[in-house]
Amino acid sequence: MTISEQPRIDPSLLKKAREEKKMMLREVSKKLGFKSESMLSKRENGIYKFSIEELFFLAKLYDQPIENFFMDDLLK
């Protein structure tokens, strides 16, 4: 697998998972240790990237496999 073939995160899928769990930005931001809600919002909107640690944490928090957040099917 080359770098261009590596699966990419779809941040909108993380936002959707949070909303399906009926969790607010403030609540999840606090659990991640962010100082403001905007830090999570910017990640969910693709302005900043999620770290791998954040992805694993959110997958557990949202009760979903991390593979659900990738935009291509390379890991599914």
C-alpha cells in the first residue's frame, strides 16, 4: 500500500456518530481534554486532523469500530 492508497478519515462520520449518541460538542470536548468546543468542531469539519489517539478514544466512546470512520473501504 502506497501513501496515496492509505485510507483516510472522514471527519463527518465522527460528527455523525457523536450526534447519533446524542452527545454535545462540549461533553465530548471535555472528555478529550480540549480547552474549547471549537477544537473538536474544527476536527469534525476537517480543518484539523484527528490524532490516532483521539480516533481510538472516540471509537470507544461512540461504541463503534475505528474502521467506521474511514472514507474508503481499504480497512473494511
